[in-house]
Amino acid sequence: MDQPRLVDPHTEIREEVAKLCARYPGEYWRKLDQERAYPTAFVRALTEAGYLGALIPEEYGGAGLPLSAGAAILETIHAEGCNAAACHAQMYIMGTILRHGSEDQKRQYLPGIATGALRLQAFGVTEPTSGTDTTSLRTFARLDGDHYVVNGQKVWTSRAEHSDLMLLLARTTSRDKVEKRTEGLSTFVVDMRETLGKGMTITPIRTMMNHNSTQIFFDNMIVPAANLIGKEGRGFRYILDGMNAERLLIAAECIGDARWFIKKAADYARERVVFGRPIGQNQGIQFPIARAYAQMRAAELMVQAGLAKFEAGQTPGEEANMGKMLAADAAWAAAEACIQTHGGFGFAEEYDVERKFRETRLYQVAPISTNLILSYVAEHVLGMPRSY
């Protein structure tokens, strides 16, 4: 089934990514699931093909492509039945260094990230006591001469065991000493090769999907002052600056998931014969799949609008947030329709439906929950009073 798109400038990229993904079929991902293992070979292939460095400017060794190209790469990965969660963070985390780092930091890190010599996959923001209330985080970085001493804890820091570098958000000024709660937060690049076991402890968290998530403890961890990104106390702004890109890229993954589920369900509905007729002939089967397809196309339009705004240098807060919510909802609707269409077989590992079903459920919650998106729209788009 050929699912049409808007006029797409990245058709060739999609075709090549699809060819790469064909080398990593369902059996590959099922084996990883069983072993709770990281998709090292898949990530290496993406890196060597230049896809993970696609958004890094050419002067730093990347391809210098626009955000829409990154979205096309991630959408295709998911539409082909693979999972980009093991490496997608690299695309939006590096933007903080690119936009706010010093020239020395850009030249120190970006070329290595582009070639794969360095992995920047870990994003240390969320904490057990604060969740998405980022300004209430407690991890503290105290300046001591030419370095900072970091103490605290992070949770849901995915890929930390498979990353060389981590982007860390920590308080450098106590919350009670700043006028606004968004002040006093700073961003650092942490070289995990130097800090692991020397003030940093990583503990895996087993979850319903193979997401390689962890919690991290900092006990007098030393970070050179030179690793501070931008100005001290302005880190929250730097993190926010990259969140629109993050949400658009994650939304693209959700659209890819929806495409996979819809194709899988429609194909099965045509082939599966019960009571002497294809089950796809029944409207009870047809309608949920068709509705999910309509939801996916609508979400795609919103994401495209957000990408266009981003690339025009505008702030796509409204489109990025709504695009992520609508795409996550479309993916979940498609997942529900797919598993219902397959009946009992939808729960069998060999069909890959249950794996993708578990994976796409995450996006109702992360990287930002649906309720917080609705709060954003209510306050910043509709002008209602702040609810939190």
C-alpha cells in the first residue's frame, strides 16, 4: 500500500534509509528485545551512512541538512519497523552545542559526533522528585576554581550506558536565590568516559520496552569549567531552545510508527480469511484502520507546518507541541487498530506488532506528556491562565 505524502524534497533520503533498514528485519529487533541489548550494529550503520550527523553543518563534518531531512530519516526508520530511540537524541542534543557552545566546544565535539567517534546520546534533565517540572530539579553544580563539583541524581536518562558524552542540566544557583525559577540552571557537556566510576554511577532501569534507560547518581563528580555551555545560569533557555526540534523529530517517528501499523493492519485484513471472506471486507475492521490513517495524515500536516516554520527561523512552539500530540495519538490509534485486526496473533512476537505496540505507547508520556501539551496550548495559544 502506497501511502502518499506532501510534496517531499527528501524522497531519495527516504529510499536509502529504507534500504538500510531492510538489513535489520524483525528478527534482529526481537533478538535484541530478548537480550535487552543495544542495537549496536544498526546504530553503527546509520552513523557510517552519515544519517546521525545529517543536521551537523558541513564545516564540522556533517551533512548540513535541514531539520525536515532529520524528520524524514527518523520517520522512515520507524515506518520500516525499526526503532530510532537508540540514537535519535543525537540529532537534537547536539543543537545545544551548535547554537550555544563556544567555537572551541563546537570544534572539539561536533566533528567526532558527525563521524561516530563520539556518541552524544545521553540527556541528563529529568529527576525522580521533579519529573517534567524541570525548574525544580535538585542536581547542583558548585564552581570550585577551574571545575564544577556535581551532586545529585537523574532518572530516565536513556542510552547513558552507550554514550561517550552527556548533556547535563544542573542548578548552579539555588532556587531561593533567583528571581525567576527558570534562572540559575546551567548546561554542561560531561565526558562520561572520564567520570564513570569517578563520581558517576549508572544503574539500568528495566522497562516494558527495550529502551536502554537508566538512572544516574552524581557524588562529587568533577566537570571542567570549560565544559559549561554558554553562560552560567542560562541553561534552561538553552534546553528549551532545542525542545521544538525534539518534538518535531519525535512526532516524525510517531508518524512512521502509524504508517507501519496501518500497512501491517491493512495487509493482514486483506489476507486473513474468516467465515469464508477476508476480514478487511467488514466495516468493523475497515473503519478503525481508515480513521487511524486520517489521523496520521492530519498529524503529518501539522508536523510539516512546524518544520517549515523552524527552517524559516521562526519559533514553531504551537506546531511542535500540537504536532507531537497529534502524531502520538495517531500512532496509538493505529497501534490499537493493528493489534485488534490481528486478534490473538497481534500478541505473538513473530508478527512484531506487540513490540511496536509497546514502543509507540511511550510517546503518550515522553518526551512530554499530552496533558502538558494541552496546558501549553491553553496558556500560550488560547491565552488562558497558567495552570501549573
